[in-house]
Amino acid sequence: MIHGTHENFTRLIGCFLCLFLGVTLAVILPVLRCNAADNTYWQMLSFEKSTPNGLVLMFGPPALIKTEERYSEWKKNQATGCGQTSIYAMNYTNYTGDLNILKGPLGKASEVDLWIDKGKLSAVEWIYDGNQLEPAVSQWLNHQSLTPVVTKKPGVVMVGTWKPKNGRFLAATCFNGGEGPICKGPITVYYSADTEK
């Protein structure tokens, strides 16, 4: 009788372990695949091809639209009633949610601007500040290719550049006060097509 009870107990423990292992793998494997994809998702953006409507379909509507035009053009447009501009940015922030576009080269950013020029994506600019600053600094200092160049006073900026794949260019900057590999202010990471091929 005791032998049969021990055997049943062993089977029961074995079943629980198999069930636990199955559930654990079902939860962990998709997360690992998602995290691997997030690390390179930003590299899939297509400069000179992606349109504002396509970007909205991928990431949802932006929080803000930022415009960039010369003051003389802006004055002229105001006088004529025309308010269209060919260069503007679609701005997304971490308040919008956990969007893939916020997961840039140095991890999750505070905000990102998708710059549109004549109806096509021309550049991306991630800003790492607040809670995102310290993890971004750590990723930057441990990055294989985005090596920081530290200027001494009177220079006050830390800069890193990288060409992640053919035809692309990435530059990271932050204010360091001329005091070595630290960031005393937000990190800006600029990503675009490489114009110096």
C-alpha cells in the first residue's frame, strides 16, 4: 500500500513539473523573440520610402506634429492663409504607450521624432531623458560600435557615430560638461540615410 502511494505521489510531482516547464517555456520563448526583434526594429525603417500614412498605420497617431520652416516662409504663409509645410516631425512620447518606435538604438526612449520631408520619412530622432537616461548611458558606454568620443573642456559634448548597415548613419550626442563619459542632460540619437557614402 505504501509503495503504491509513493509511486502515485512521484507521478503527480512529475506531472506538475512537466506542466510547470511547459507553461514556463510558453511564456518565456515569445518574450525572448519579441525582445530580440525590438532591438533591431528601428533598423527596419525605410528612409525616402515610408509615408506619414504608413507610419500612422504602424505606430498609431503621433502625440504632436512639429513644424520646421523659415520665418520668412511662415510669415508669407500666414499672410496668404496657407499653412502647409513640406518638413515636419511626427512626435511620439512614452506617455503614448509602449510603442516599438520608442525602442531605439539605446533602448526605450522618452520620445521620438519621425521627420517627414516632402511626404517621405527623412530622419528619426530619439531623445533619452528622465528615467530613460541612465539605462541609455549604460547601453551607449557598452555598445560595440557606437563608441563615445569625449571632448575635454572647453568642449562640453560627448559624441558617438555608427553606420549600422549599408546606407545608414547614426549619431548620438549629450552634454557632459567636459567631464568624461557621463551625460548631464538628455541623449539625442539621430538616424538617417548616409549622405557620405
